[in-house]
Amino acid sequence: MRKMLASDLDGTLLFKGKVSDENKNALKRFKTNGGIFSLSTGRAYNEIESVIKDMDIRPDYFILNNGALILDDKAKVIHKSELDYKVTKEILAYIKKYTDMVSIQTGFKSYAIVSKLTKLKIKIRMIIKNLVYGLKYKDERVYVKNLDDIENVKDETFTLMAANFNKYPVEEIQKVADYINNNYGEYVECYRNTIFLDIVPKGCSKGHGVKCVSEIVDLHMDNVYTIGDSWNDDSMFQVTKNSFTFTYAEEGLQKKTTHVVETVAQCIDNYILI
């Protein structure tokens, strides 16, 4: 029987810039047994290419930018939604009252909208992270001070805007998300992803992306398994009875899933490959 696993990336498969051998081997067993592997993340394609290379496992489908962009295994676009430019500028101005760490993506290119000081801090942190964890991460983002500084900005199609709220408690971050959804809900969806806020076009979610892929591969949702660690994964949990999160996830999120596990490998070996 064919089965599909839609897995989040950061905090689910990826820790300190790497995917564990345990999870790599489990994914290989899953694919060897005919499983369909969909990588479902808030990241853009350019932000995961090095991770995929290191994993040595090519996903069959990519559900990117929280469902705003869906690609096949050759990175061919299957679906793409875009943010409204005027609304994006308004939301950006509101978010900048709280944090300078904001990025916006086209799905294949990422822009960091930050001050010179914030850019310097980011660069220093990346150098330290690479040294500490033995990584070779290259920062390919384009740094700009303002949205309008992006070359040919009005010709770009933006799929996701993300903001880092690392200085705020989750309750305060959720209030910002609620404000955006209440005031711009006609145009966007705003999800809290641990200390981040992800803003995507209306109707876009990881769950919608999972359903789209399941239709493409002609697979009943009873044979679809979803796993993630944060609230932007909740939409995936709602579309199938086979939903998984982790023992380290927030308690409220654990209540949203049918299973709580330690690792992706445990999900695959104990629940899928049986």
C-alpha cells in the first residue's frame, strides 16, 4: 500500500544545521518501500538546497513557504500563490515596530529587510554557527534596508514574509499574529512558528499543500502521514488522522495530533512501516 509522509524541516528533521543519521536512514527505508516523501517547510527552495544535498535524500515533492509554493522533485512549479504588494508593505510597517529581523521570499530568492547593524549581527552569528557545528552554510540572501530597495520590486512575486520575534514571549508573538489575521485576513494567513511569524497569501497552508500533493499522486488521506513541531504545522494535522508531533513540542500542539513521538524515525518505524 502506498503511503505519503509530509514532514516539516526545522525542529523536526533539521537540528543545528544537520539531519541525524537515524532520521536519514529511516527516510531511506521509507522511500525504498515505495513511500512518497514530501518536505513541508516555511523555507524557500534556495534555503533548503544545501540541506537536501547533505541529507542525500531527494523529496518527491516540496511544499514550500507554508504551502504558497509547491514543486515536484525536479523543482518544477506545480502551484504558486503571491502576496499582495500593498498589503505586504502595510504589514511590514506594523511588524517593524517590534523587530528589525524580517525577510521576504519569492520561493527561489530571499531578501532580508534589515538595518546595517542587524545585517552585521546576522553575519557574525552565521560565522560562529558554522565554526561551532562544522557547517558550510552560505548566506545567499540579498540584504536591503526597505522593501522598495529590492530591484524591480513590483515585478517580483512574493510568496512569504517572515519575522523573528526572539525577544518576545510566545503570548506577545501570538497577539501580533492575531492582529495581522484580524486586520488583513482577507488577504493573508499569519502563522506562529515558534518565535517566528510566517505570513503567506490567503488560503495557503501546509495542510492545503499536503492535500494538493495527495491529489496529484492519487492517494487517499488515510494513507497520508504528517509530522511537525510548531503551530504552522497545525494545518497538516487537521487534514489526516495520522498526525504526529514531538515530546518537546508545546503541550497545546501535542493535543492537536494523534501521536506524540521522539523522532521522525520513530514515526516511520513504529507507525508507517508496519
